[in-house]
Amino acid sequence: MDRFIRAVAVTVVFAAIAVVFASCSAMPRSQVHEKMETQQSRGEVTKNDFFKGLGDIEQDENLYSILEDSDVYSVDAVLYFYNPDTNKLEPEKRTINFKKTDQILEVVINQFLHGPKVKKLKHVVSPKVTLQKVERYGNVVGVYLSKEFLESEDIAIARAALVNTILESQEAKYVKIYVEGQELTNNGKDDGQILGLLTKYPNDVEQIRSRELELISQGEVKYIKREIYFQDRERRFLVPEIRDIPVSQGKYVEAIVGELIKGPVNGNEGLYSTIPNGTQLVDVKFVEDADSSKGVELYFSKEFKLSFNKEANSETLMVGSLVYSLTGLPGVDWIRIYYQDENGEYVNTPVVSMGLNRRFDKDSLPFQLGKRIKIYFSDKDAMNLVPEYRVISRDSKDIANEILNELIEGPSQEGHMAVIPSNISVGDIKAYVSGQTAFVNLPSKFNASRLGSTGEIMALYAIVNSLTDPVNTDNVRQIQFLVDGKVTHEFGHMSLADPFVRNPELIKE
């Protein structure tokens, strides 16, 4: 009885949420646009595709107003530059216009590279620097710059200003900087200390310098925060896991491979080892090829082959995890792999079928990078939502609908219960993301009344908490449910008139 009362109480609380969306039909279009976040085209399902999926139902014209496309958008950005008078990095707030096809972060970084507009502020990056590309994976932003970045007057201050600008503009945790494809070291040279993933710097220049000294003066064992790559359960993707890696005597390659051999830290978060159990890294050799490219040769023990599981794709993913975890280090453009045969001799023959008698880099094999998503199901008592992890392509353009389809497919872990009615098939529930709102269209056959009060809560908040989980997306903050394309006041025991927000109280990790 207590459980039922708790469930009903949650229903009542969220049924009383403010009537923001329901009142939209009475708003002028300008006010609707002020209420909703500016739409950012990030590859989600398009407005037309979404409404085509609703069939011939008469649509609320106001929904079209909310989702109306615009050619040019604006965003408020904060860029960091140096103030000689205060000896600090100081923010310059700037409104930046960008087109629907632009990547916001690229626009912001290019604005930063062009320098300040406020006279008292000084640019700390060489004016010749060009942005080659930007990558976003999970909580990490990878920035690829031209070699002119090394001509900056003070690399440490330039790096700090760039990192703070990026982390101020994006809900990310880390920045990784590459110069001409190689990871930036503390001094910009191959013999410098590898920085790994960077977090926000203090704005005071003296504190930045103190942090640099602390980095250099670490003991014999230094720690770097870095991503290393494992495989998903279905052996389709390589997925990064971030961890602090202890490095002794500057042996970065040995340290990183050692962490790969240990396997993922949390085995229940959808990642699995790629290197066979018992394998040891026996030797590492840095070499330079005839084309002046530099790489590393890895020499493994016999377990590299003897303990291999021979599952489909495992061989490719094993090589891929080494490539993505190591290349980009100073002096590591590529890798070669050797292992001991029965006689203890090092060979580079196939473990199963892949020829190892060549060098491997990120362009040599079609490694598929993945992204973990976190979705929620009910526990066996229908009291809490419990998470499971899935892996989808990192290049997925429609994460919201992939999440919904995984929810429809149901749980894979023992003790977890499905939340979506069994008569709902993959593709029956569709989502469209506009700014910070995800519109989720439920078919009428969802039939919430048959679920009961508790079942409704579990179903709707499994969708809400999955779509708003920060592991999955950095922009969705609320969910507006529709039923057959319409805003609906009554849906079983709950009202869907207003947007739903994340409810962490229902989650049991």
C-alpha cells in the first residue's frame, strides 16, 4: 500500500506542473519563440519527418510555430582573453550569429582565435592559428589546431584561455588539444609531458603557472587523465572510458596498454575487454619508418593468441582499441603488433584472420566508434527506475529515437522489468528535438489506462529520465508528450498538457 501511495503522490505532483505548454496556443508567435529554446540543428530527426510519422491527424498549428526553422540563430558565448592590468584571464561576453548548418563550437572557437574586441584584453594565441576540426565525444571536446599554436607567446596561458572558453560554451568536462594531429604536451615538444584530458583552469595567471609547476614536479609516478577504448557487448563498437592513469618514468605506452589489459573499471556499464586475459606487454620499441613517420612496436606474450576468444569482430576491435588508445601520443603516428608463438619467437601472423604484418593507424581499418547511452527500466517491485547501458554509433544523428527504440526492446538484465506496453513495436514512438525540448509522440494504442497509476509513472518517467540523462545528451531538459500528434490533457491517470522534467528521485543506481 505504501508503494502505491508513493506512486500516486508522484503522479499528483507532476500533474500540477505549470501550464507553460498548454498556454502556448494563446501566445503570439514571438512569445512562443521566447519561451522555447532556439532550435539547434544537430542531426536529429527533422520536423517534416516527425510530422509525417503522425499520419493524417489534424495538427495543432501552434506546434509548427514552435518548431519553425530559421536560417540564422544567435548564441551568447563567453571567450577568455588576457588582461595585463589584472594579470588574469577575463571573460568577454559576445553574441555570436551562426547558420543552421554551422557547428556552434566551431564558430565559438574561431571567434576566440580571431582575438578580443574589448581593447583592454590581449589575445594570447598566435594570430596565425587555424582550427582544423572539432570532435565531441561524450564529455570530451577534441580540438585540432595548426602548428602555429606553438608560436603563441605563452603556450600554457594560451592553452588555459582556449580550455576555459570551450568549457564555458559547452556542457563538457574535458578538453583534449591536438597540434598537427598529435597531442599537445606541456611545452609543445615531443619530449614534453603529456597533458591528457584538460579541465577548467583558474583565471589568475599566477595560479595557472603554479598548476604548471605542480604538473612538472610530480613525483616519479605521474598521473594523466585519459580515455582508453574498450568494446561493447555486441562487439560492434569501440567506446572510450576515462580514467586516471599512473605513468612511471615517462613510459606512457606501457602505462596505457597496462590499463587496457586490466579491462574496464565498471563491468556493468556496457564495456568489455579487448585484450585476452593473461596477456602481458613484454617490450615496446619506438621506430621511424622510411617515410619519416614515427610509430611504436608492441611485443605481447603468447596469451595474446592462445587466450583469444575468436568471436566475430573481436580481432579488429582488439587492434582498434590499441590504435585509438595510443596514436596521437608524441612519436606515435601508428603501431605494429607482434606476439610470441609456441617457441617464444615474436611473429606478426594473424591471430585469427587479420594480417598483422603492417602498421595500423586510425585510417587503416574501418573502426566503428560508439557512444554509450543510459536507459531506464523498472525494478521488479515497480518502485524505482534502474539503469542499463547500450552502445550506439558515435555518429548517430538521431539519439533520441535510438533511446526510445531501446526502451521498446526492453531490458537485458535480470530483475529489470519492461516499462513500455508489449503491443508497442520499434518505431511506434517517435521523438523530435527542438532546443531543450524533446517532443515525444505516443500512439493511442499505448493505452495508459491499462498500465495503472504506477505503470504510467514508470513508463513516462523511463522515457523522460532516459532522454534527459546527461550521459545521453547535453541539451534536452524537458519532454513534451503528444498523443497521436496532439497535446493531451488526459492520459490515463496523468495529464500530458505540460512538459515533464527529469525526476532523479525515481532512480536507483
